[in-house]
Amino acid sequence: MARYGEYLVIEQFEGGSQGRTFLAERDLVQKRVVLKIVSYFKKKDKERADMEIALMKRLESPFTVRLICTFQDRADMCMILEYCERGDLRKVIIDLQKLSEAERVQIVWELLAQISLSLNHLHSNDVVHRDFKPENIFIMADGSSRLGDFGLVKELTDKDYGTAVGTKPYMAPEVFMFQKMDKHSDMFSLGIVVCEMLTGKHPFDGGSDQATIQKIIRNDVAKLPSFVPKEMLELVTSMINPNPSSRPQIKQILEQSTIKMYIRLQDGKRKAEELVHQLEIRVHEQDERIRVVEQQKKNAEKLTRKNEQQKIQADERARLAEQQKIQAEERARVAEQQKIQAEERARLAEQQQRESIEHNRVVEQWAQTAEERAKVAEGLLRTKETENIRLQQEIDRLRSSSVPVQSAQSKQQSQSYSHLPPPTQPKQIQIVQQTPIQSSRGVQQSAVSVQQSPNQMKLKFNIPDGDKGRIQRSSFIHANDNDDYSTITVDPIINRGVARFDAIFNGHEGKKFSLGIAESSQIFEKGYGPDGY
């Protein structure tokens, strides 16, 4: 079942000129009410609904259906009305036909008095109903009537006439002819309703709405049955007079003697109903205050939950922000560490590059040195081979001349070195290695290296000028700033046997060197040498 606010819909009523009507029940008091729902979305709909609500509040009385409260539900306006347990007058008309004629007439008088009071209340407030019919007259459980459905109600001025609206079979003839409605039109509709209560039939019934309308215009009205009292017959006949000005006003109806009697009977009941109604209003107001307090409580709880949720969300955002800050700091730290590592790798790579360059340079230098040593060794080997060949040739020559080798050699040496004292044993001097020597200033200088045979003898270098070079072990290192040539001699004198003397020149870089053997110990001054040098 549908629910609107605190009201649970039980069933839907048929009809209703404006909106939908439902039987509903409120949760707290379990009191049944009528729920009327009208559209409240468009501006025109809002104006119509607001006008109806305003009129119901203005016309509130014991003779009209009471408006209990209103509230908006989405695009609808909801009106809570008092519930008339016996339904509308249409159902009562059907039930009246089951009663005796006398009972029927009595109840009709009573209902006519009540309905006249309702209509008088509207006309006294310059309001015309414009849709007066059995479906808009409601009966309470005690049999009292209420006028309702003010959707087509219109306020009038002295010279104002409402336009033709409502249910056609209950309209006065002037409405069809002139399209105007006033209080006299409501009186004509009341006369038709009284005829229906007495007979159960429409006095102008033509079988269809259009035929009924034509009979209303022609005043082709059915006669009332004979059981209708004369005073009621005259009263009803005047109400449905085709001439509006000939119809009685509602106040004249209330002055009719029988009507006045039933009104007096209803006064006590009406006062009791009014007290009950006021009590219901107070109960409803109390319930409404309770509902408002409960709603405020719910709103406060909802707001508290919302604030708590927002606090949780704010705390979570703060936690995430702190976590993101920590992560950012960690990323910065890692980035800094990676930067340091990258710089260290770059430094190591640069160092490795320098070491590689230095290694390549040393390798290249050693390769050059090795190549030079190989060339020197190859030269020494060729020299040795040449000397061996020469010596072998000398030996062969001496043998062929039948002269002992030793004697020939001794003779040759004695002839060449007759002025030298004889050595105790043969000596051999051999220059075996050429080695670049770095000076204290890091410049390569020319050098002569000498290695002696196992039967070595002490060598003595004779240098003409000490500024021209120095002796380092078995090598003579030439000075860099020496642009003049010098003659260096090496002692001792060899006077016996065969001596081999090898000289290796290193780092001379374009300088000219000569090697020779002297017959005696010689020392040459700066810039001098052997004859022919």
C-alpha cells in the first residue's frame, strides 16, 4: 500500500472533480481520514490548489467537510479531510428508496435543513459552489450531512457571475443558455437533489446527458409523487423554476416552518459535534507538535550522523594527506639517494675512464718500449751473429795458416795494444740493455747502459764536463741542456785476449752518436774527439 507522509492509503474513491481521493489512516491514532491529492507542479496547478485550501479554511463550519491539515509530497499537494463514514448522498438516495414514504419524507426534510444550512454558509460568504450534486454532499455516521469538494467553488461579487462548470445534468437552464452561474444556479441544483431523494430519479431525466439538458432548457420536469407533502412540493417546485428571479433565496428556505423545526432539533447535536471536532483539532495539533518534534529529532540525529560522517571523512582525508606527505618525503629521500648513487656511479665511471685512459697509455708505452727492446735485441743478435761469423772466419784463417788460434790472437792483441800492460785474464765488456731513464724533472734523457761479463772488471767513464751528464750505475745519462757534443771514454785498457764491446743508445732523438776503440786511454775536453770525428 502507498504511503503519503504519516498516512497509509487503504483504498481509492471513485470520482472527484479535482484530483484523486483516498481512504487513509494515520499511524499514531489509527483514525481514518480522506486523503485528497492534487497536482502541485505547474504554476496554474499551484494557484488552483492554494485557492481551494484557502476557501476550505475560510468556509470551515459544522456544515462543511473539515480540512484537517495539508502537506506537500514531491510534486503533489496532499489535503487531509474529515472522513464521512456513510459516504456521499448518492448512496443515501439508494437506501432511502427502501424506506416507507413517510420515513423517506421525514429524512428528506432533515437532510434538506442541513444541506440548506451548508449552502447558506457558502452564500453568506459570497461563494457559489457551481458543482452542487449528490456526489459532493457527504453523510456522517450519525446521519448529519457535510458539503464538500470545493475544487470548483468560486467567490462572487455583487455583479459577478461564475462561468459554467460542473456536472451538466445538475445545471440550471440559464447556464446552458447564457454560460453564467450565480447563487440562483446553486438553488436550482438543490431542487434537483431533493427530487432525487424523494423519488430516486432525476426530475429531468432524458436517458442521456444531452437529452436531460434539453428537458432542463424546456422545463420538461416530471411530476412529484402524491406522497410528497404540499409544502415540500411547493418548495421544490420554486427551486427548479426556469426563471432564476422566481427561485427563492437560501435564507427564505431556512425560514420555512418545517425546516426551522429540524434546525432546532439539530442544534444540540451540532454543538456536541462541534465540541468533538474541537477536541479532534486539539488532538491533531498535539499529534502535529509531536510529529514536528520527532521530525526535528530525526533531523538532528541525521545532522549528527552527517557531521560524524564528515568528521570521519575529514580524518580520513587528513590521514591520506599525511600518508601522501610521508610517501612524498620517502620518494624525495629515495630520489636524493638515487641522485647520490648516480653521482657516485658517474664519479666511478669517470675514474674508471681515467684509469682506462692511463692504462691504455701505459700499455701503449710498454708496447712501444717492448717494440724498441725487440728491435735492440734483434740488432744485438745480428751483431753477435756478424761477430761470430767474423771470429769464425778469423779462426779458420788462422788454422789454415797453421798458426795456433791462441797465438794468433795473442799476437794480434800484442801488436794492437803493445803499450798496455798485460791483464791477468781476458775480459769482455758488453752493453746489453737500453733503458729510458726519467730525470728528476720528468724528462726522458739519453743514456748508455753497459752490462759486463761474469769475468767483469771495473769500468771507468771519463766525462769531459760534469755539466754534460752523470754516471748512474753502468749508464751515462746525458744532460738535457747539452747542445754541444762530447766524447766519453771508458777504461780499462784491454791488452790481451778478445774483448767484445756493445753500446746501446737510448732516447737520443735525432742526436748523432759514434762508437770507436782507442789504442790508449784517452780523455777529451769539451767539444773535442778523435781525429776525423
